[in-house]
Amino acid sequence: MIPYGKQEITQQDIDGVVEVLQSDFLTQGPKVPEFEQALVEKTGAKYALAVNSATSALHIACLALGLGENDWLWTTPITFVASANCGLYCGARVDFVDIDSATYNMCPKKLEAKLVLAKANGTLPKIVVPVHLCGQPCDMQAISKLSKQYGFKVIEDASHAIGGKYRDQPIGSCEFSDITVFSFHPVKIITTAEGGAVVTNDKELAEKMALLRSHGITRDLDKMQGESHGGWYYQQIALGFNYRMTELQAALGVTQIKRLEAFIEARHRLANRYNELLQSLPLVLPYQLENTYSGLHLYVIRLKLNEINLSHSEVFDSLRNQGVGVNIHYIPVHTQPYYKAMGFTDGDFVESEKYYSDAISLPMFHTMTTEQQDTVVSVLTEILSR
Ligand SMILES: *Cc1c(COP(=O)(O)O)cnc(C)c1O
């Protein structure tokens, strides 16, 4: 089976991890700060904190921005459930903004229309989480403008987008957001096995998230109440978690991030080749928003179902049966039973549901060979001609 995504582990990665295993620190040593420094350099953000997943990153980002009961968090239905669940972790309520039909990202016009209504109802969101689906940056300028107008905070879920650019700024620069979150799960662009990060330009937010990552405990005298009891002393000043990344994971991050540009270039070569080879098939191929450079985590095609004889699931199953490990990103979050129990129903977000009815993610990963890609193209071409 040709997988839809796959990590690349080289001898350099293995050597880095083995070196940590032979060192004094398996956790809380020098590798995590080294990885964080590399994230600062790649993104241009002032502060980076590595954590054990993007899910944890989203959670502490929401808490640092003060999300709580009676607040609203809005995101897109076409995302992994974690982009929405982070709101629920904080006791907030979650709602969605439908996608744009060309980019499949949160539509700024629909966001604005929803904000106008929410303002009238007194239900404006505290946080909006745009997701750079497939690595394609959202229209951040428009979202940022609305955030100032309506007073909400912005967390970019850039789990798909490290290495991409928006208006010549690296994704993660946080020029148009408060915090940006990354995932380093093995299917994503670079990996630390499990892992994630938050980046921000705001010192206060960075300090809050650092506390939340590690039990709410500080050893900083300036942050303590009263006097230190001695060299062993620490104080818990917030309710935090253990969301730390290990040294083994950070070592992997340090060597992986060195190859980030090469990974993204390889993905662009593959995507360009797909664009050429698939152009005459009954498909909608990915659209690229101007002034953006995608991280290209995913290559999503849309089936023109009225021009073919098979259904969406028949095309999907036929591809899988012939060794093409396609996937679907994503099942609209509001249609998940857990969200339906909160009152969402089919038909709430029409464009997202339409996308779900005909989208397929084709295999794409930086070590994919030309032969593998040719196999995907020929199998798909044959299936669509049935
Ligand atoms: C993968 C992913 C997450 C969660 O990442 P983890 O590191 O697995 O917690 C969140 N949001 C999006 C859009 C993702 O693709």
C-alpha cells in the first residue's frame, strides 16, 4: 500500500536520538531549548515552546488567552477534531464557520456575517482558530482585521503548514495572530514521533504557556509569593499539566527541522507533477491562494461526481483495493456524534459537507518516488474511466 503520508528517518535522525539516550537527560535537558530555538529561527516568532502534541499546544494556547466557561471558540468544520476540542477542554462552547469553496479554509466572508449576528446576540467568540488546511494559508489579513474589529483572539492551527509562507512571512511569524500551533505527528511535515509546539510574539502569553506546560510550577523568584525556602524551592502558582516534550523527541525535531526546506520543495515537486498528470481527469485540483506558499501537507482532489459513473466511496474503495492508500481529511467535526449531541445537525455547514462528499487526499510525502506517483495516477485514471 502506498501510504497517504509517511515520515522520513535518516541516519542523522537516529544518531541524534541515540546521542540523547546515552546522555544524562531523557527529559528537561538541552535538546528541547535547542529545538525551540530552531523553531524561533524558522518562524520568526519571538518565543517557541515545544510540547507533547498539537492537541496540548491548542489547550494551553486557549487557556493562556483566558478561554473559559461562557466563552465561545470558533473554528472550521473541516479540521481534525482537536482544533475544536481545545475549546471544550476549557469549558467553553464551540461553534464553526463554514469553508470557502476554493481554498477549503475558513471563509472570511462567512466569518464576518456570523460575527455580525453574534454581536447582535451577545455571543461573540473569544477565540477563533483558523486552520491552514493542507498547508494552504488562510486569508489571515482578513481574519486579523475582523479580530481587531470584533475583539477576538486568533490561534492559527498550523499543524499542516510549517515551512509555508503567507505574504512572504513564514507561517508561525504570528504577524496576524496571537499564537500559532504546530504538530509533529509522523504524518505531518516534520516529526518528533508525538509532539507539537506553540509560537508567539507575546512574552506574557509565552510565560503563561510555559507554566501550563509543566504543572503551573515556577522556580522564578519574581513570580513567587513570599520568600523562597531555599535552593530546592518551587511554587505552584497555576493549575498546569505535564505536556512536556522529551529530549528524545526534541532531538528528532532538531535534525528533522534542518531538512524542512528540502521536505517542502519535494512536496511542491510532487504536487506540481500531480497537477500536470491529473489535469484532464474529471477532478477539481488544489487551488492556491495568491501571495501564499503552501506547506503542502496534503494533496486533496475533488471528484466531479456528475462526470463519473462511480460514487465517492466506490472511488475511495477501488483506490485502496489497488494499493493506493488514500484518505479523507476531514469528516466535518460538527457531524461527529459528540458534537451532534450539542445540537449540531447535518446541513449546518453546507460547503463543508459538500467538500466531504467528494474530497480525497492522494498519497504525498517527501520520499515518494516517481514510480509510486505514476502508480497512483494510472490507478486513479483507470478507476475514473470505468
Ligand atoms: C494533527 C492535527 C492536530 C493534532 O495534532 P497532534 O499533534 O496529533 O495532537 C490538530 N489540528 C490539525 C489540523 C491536525 O492536522
